Amino acid sequence: MEKRIDVLNIVLIFLSLIVAIFIPFKLFLFSYAILGPLHYLTEINWLKDKGYFVSSNSKWIKVFIIFTVFISIYPIYKLFDFALDNSFSGLLKFVSGNYKIFILTAFLFSTGLLFFRKAWQLALNLLASFIIAIGMYFFLPKWLFLLGLFLPTIVHVYLFTLLFMLYGNMKSKSGFGFLGSALLLLVPFFIIFMNIDVTSYMVSQRTATIYDASKFLNLNYIMTGLFDGYKDGKFYVLSPVGIKVQIFIAFAYTYHYLNWFSKTSIIGWKKSLTKRKSLYILLIWASAVGIYLYDFYTGLIALYFLSVLHVLFEFPLNAITIKSLFRFKRKKVAV
């Protein structure tokens, strides 16, 4: 069974990459709107069933819920246009606008959940994580910005997916599994060195409007700058580097979702679904897709809370995976 899943994932890597090369913008929007919500819902349900992988006290997971509220409250407020006092509205905007502090705090706090058990230790861990994030805000703003931007996006969908695969391979010793991990690792390098004809990439007015309204291009803008891809100091999404960045983003998100749906039998997330839960998830997913089809920007804001929540809920599992990989490495060295 695992061999077939590993072979399937190799096929999915090639499929995601090929489609991303031809229609990078449309593929990303399709994956984000159609596959994304179903992924959020099923993973949150699975994580809940596993106690969020927090052995110390799963009640501390409520910290992530509070952070998600802080991060998503202002966009939701703007969407529904609630009548609030201007000063309170400004406060919501300030809190939500500094979401990177909460993202980094949540990630640092999740690592502490692996080592601390007592309530006072966890409380101090939370305080220390927040102080470190605040310190980066004042003294290392660029690093805070990059970590806050990449942790819930590229790191989440690409790097953590790769680490999960490597951890699974080390347990199963699967040759096809290691091959899939190697291919996933090589994809960015393939994209970097591939030749593309920029004239073959066209973006419809609707797609351009969606990207402009949703601010998806902020990620493209930063990643293009990291590869020195600006032309005359300006960002062009349809430049060679800009298109390659979009191909990678479309590939990473699409494969991240497909990889999740392909491994139902390996990690057993399907077993956590009862008929009642499945019905609720399908109803919410269908509603989410309907909102996206009606108006993408509205769907983006309406699902923003779930999107952020599933990223933060996964942080303890990410920390466990990283810790386990180092443990495997130490054992190998000891032998």
C-alpha cells in the first residue's frame, strides 16, 4: 500500500509541475479555492482527533485560536462593514496588521509545547515567545517580516511537506518515497534553470483583478526580490523571474493539497471522519466553493480564519517532525 502511495505522489509531483508550468495563475487560484478549504477542514478535524499532537495539555491550543482571531478579525470586519468606533476600528487594523508577530509567537510557542508540561512553564514559554517576536519587530524587522510571510505560505506548503515526506521515508525505508522527496527537493532548481517564453503567458482581466484585490502578489513581489528579479527596480509579474516564482507557488500549493489527499491510508486521517463529520465538512466545503465562485475576494476573507487556523494548529506537528528528523540523524551517527 505504501509503495503505491509513494508512486502516486511521484506522479502527482510531475502532474502539479506540468500544469503549473502551463497555467500558473489559474492553477493556483483553482487549488486555493477548490482544494484548499477541503484540506483545511479535514486536517483540522484530524488534528483535533490527535489532540493537536500536544501531549502536555491540548487546552493550550486555544492560544492559537485567539491568535487566529487577532489576525483575521480586521479583514472580516472590513468585509461586513460593521459600524464601529473609529478608534476601535483602528485598533483592530493595528492588531491584524501586525499578524507576523502572532505567527512567529505561535511557532516559537509550539516548539515549547514539546518540552514543557507544567502550566507555569507553558505560560512562561508563551510570554518568552511573544517577547522574542516583539524584539524582532523592533530590532530585526526584516527577519520578522520574512518569517511572518513565509511561515504560513511557502514554508507551510513546501518545506514542511518535504519534511513530512522525509520523516515518513525514514520510518518506511521506501525507495520510491525517497525518490519522491528528492524530486520535490529538485523542483525549485528545475524551475530556476528552465527556459520560458514570457510571451506565452497571458493573464485575463478577471485573474488580474482577483490577484490585485487579494494581495496574493505580495508573496510574488518578495520572492522575486530575493532572486534579484526586478527590472529597473520595478516588479513585473510577467517577467521571466516573476513567472517562475508564480510557477513555483502554484506547484507548491497544488502538490501540498494533493499530497494530503493522497495519504489518507498512511496517516489515517480518513478514520477520524464519522458520517456526521463528513456531512458537515462537505456542506461547509460546498458553501466555501460557492462563495469563491460568486466572488473570490469575499471567499478569501470568509475562509481566512480557517486558512490561518489550520496553519497554526499544524505548528506543534511541524515542531515534532523537525525534532524527530534530528533524532533519526543522531541515531544514524551513533550507529
